[in-house]
Amino acid sequence: MIFLARLVINAVAIWLAAAWVSGIDISSSDNGTGWDIVVLLGIAAVFTVVNMLVKPLVQLLSIPLVLVTLGLFLIVINALMLLLTSWITESTDYGLHVDGFWTAVWGSIIISIVNWVLGMLVPDRD
């Protein structure tokens, strides 16, 4: 249940980042709003899996950089996870397209803020 809530939160965050940052585009299916929501949930599922599997390893390997930059390198890691999601989903006709690194940085900042705000609504496992 918590995974589904996180999936929906990530979908909303990616949708808002695509709406607010020029250079982040979600491919439309032209099959209606229902199918576009399915595409967005698919992108969010890839993003969630990337954040669950790849991000902890990258964070572990970059501990010295995170400490030296007082945590600001985490923004770069989040941008790289967004670019990785874009690279994975662009192999299909329905995917996320991010123009470049700095676009990914701005998108990851928006996604992080939206995840933080909406994450307060989801109870922890405790």
C-alpha cells in the first residue's frame, strides 16, 4: 500500500516537473487522458525502481563528495536518477524526455520538494 502511495506521489511530482520546467516532456499517447495517466504511472514506476535500486548504491559510493559539499551533491545524484529514468523510458514510444543536465537539476529539485510535501501525507511503516 505504501509503495502505491509513493508511486502516485512520484507520478504527481514528475507531472508537475514536466509542467513547470521547459525541457522536461512526457510523451503523449494521443489516446486520451486515461492512457496518458497510465503512461505517467509507468514512468513513475521506472523512477521509483531506479530510486530504490540504483540511488542507494550511488549515494554510498559518493559519501565523500556529499560530505565535502555539505549534502549539495545529493541534488546532482537526484538529477542523475532523473536522467537515468529518461534514458530508460525513452527506449519506448511513451516516455520521459529530459533535455540536459541542468534541466534535470531543476526537475529533480521540483520532484524532491513535491515528494517531501506529499510524503508528509503518507504515514511511515511505524
